[in-house]
Amino acid sequence: MRGLWAVLRGHVIVVCALAGSAAWTTAGHAQAFPSRPITLIVPFAAGGPTDTLARILSERIAAELRTTVVVENVAGASGSIAGARVARATPDGATITIGHWGTHVLNGAVLKLPYDVVSDFEPVAMIAMGTQLIVGRKSLEAGNLKELIAWLKANPSKATAGTSGAGTGAHVAAVFFKDKTGTDFQFVPYRGAGPAMIDLVAGQIDIMFDQAANSLPHVKNGTIKAFAVTSPTRLASAPDVPTVDEAGLPGLYISYWHGIWAPKNTPKDIVAKLNAAVSAVLADAAVKQRFAELGQEIPPSEQQTPAALATFQKAETEKWWPIVKAADIKAE
């Protein structure tokens, strides 16, 4: 009996030691992170709306976490090249990505991916709720949305719309617009919204269904025309641009939201630290003002949590995947 107690006591010591080790490891994550610079992957070319939001956030997140945050643009394949890289990255918080409705919902319905847009990432925070603008080159004859629709119907063989690639938000929005208006036009794919906007300003393409964050500066400068915003209310930063309802195309609502994700299995304490840093940045008055200028609305704090982003992404997936597949939108 005495020998059995000695054995059991030894097991207790081992179990306690293991439990203590596990507790130390969990605490160690929180204490050690970040131990090296963080890379924030942007899945599109520099100069686009997602890149702009990333650069507004990165410096301030770096200050919150007392580290360096490097923004890296990994463009191509509608953001899926970046998605694959982050999905394969070491889950230690040193590699994270900014993404949106297109990269973390639509891509899963349109592309054959080497990763799952939901299960291969850890949600960190919802950062912005945006919308799209229907915009056109400055020299376009149309002065409003009804005139644009009439012009497109009259010029189906030559009208062109810039997109960030097949299945992206710009492409999906344009397909819905075609279906709703009975118009037809050619798609011109780019490696990102930034390069597409350069050609729109230059008059090389006719129209875009573009994130407000990308289009608004050009609308305000008068280098492109804005025909409508794809939301039920006007943008505070562009009060003169009518809603699709007001412009004669009711119900064409598209929310272009953004979030931040880490690779799957990133420890919860690291995700919590990242979330706290992002939330602190989003509470900053200067950031709120900058986002507003870009047509972006920062969600309430209770909607910035990892759980809230996970729930919202799931709901968007359940909403949009059947629509995209019914429209037979495929990668080019």
C-alpha cells in the first residue's frame, strides 16, 4: 500500500508539473507577444482602398503593441495568393492579413482555393463597414444613373467596366447591375482597384463599381463622376451623391466590410492582444475622421470582437454563396 501511494504521489507531482507548464506556456504567449515585427498582408496592389486602410491602421497598431508593423502587398488572383500565404503562415501572430467581403466570402464561391476562407483563419476584428460607388470616367456623356443605363444599352459592344478580377466585389456588383438593368458591357480585370482607378481617371475604361474608400478622393477632385452609392443612405462624406434608391435603381445594396484575420490555431491570447490593439486604434478620433473621409463606418465596439466577425462572416457566406453560384460567376 505504501508503495502504491508513492507511485500515485509521483503521478500527482508529474500532473501538477505538467499543469504548471501549460499555465506557464499560456501566460508566456501573452508576455512574449509580440517578440518580433508583425507583417500585415494586404491582398491587393498598393494604392487601393484595402491598402489605404491597412496603412492608416499599421503605424498606430505598431504603437499600441510597441513593435514594428510591416505592410506587404501580395496581389493577384482576387486576393487568393495572399490568402494562401497567410493560411500557411506560422500561427504566432507575426503574420496577419486585412481582407473584406471579396477575399473572405466571395472567393470561396468563385475560386478553387488551397484553403478555406472561413476555417483556415482566426478572426481578429471587424474594422470597417463600407459601401460601393457606381462611378464613370469624367468625359462620359451620362450625367446621372438613368442616363448611364441608357448609354450602356446604346453602347454594349464598346462599354467597359474595370474590376479587380473575376469574382471580386466589383465584378459581382457589376453582374448584378447587368441583370437588374438589362445592360451589357465588357469586363477589364486588373490586379487591384488602385490600378483600375488609374485607368478610369485616364479615360481608358468607362465605369467601375468601386469601394467608396478608393473612389471618393477622385470624385471630390472632379476627375471621375459618381452616379450612385450602393446603400440605402447617403454618405456623410459625399452628401451630393444619391443612393441607388434615389437614382432609380432601388435595392442594389452592397456592404463592403473589412476585417483582420490571423492564421488558424493562432493562440487565443495572441488574438486577444491583437484585437485589443485594433480596437484601441479604431477608438482614436483621428482614425474615425480619416475612415469617415473614405466613406468607411467603424462598427460599434461590441461588433469589433473576434466572435462578432466570425458570426458576421458566416452570415455573409450563407447569403452570398448561393447568389454567386446561381449567377454562375466563375474565375476567368
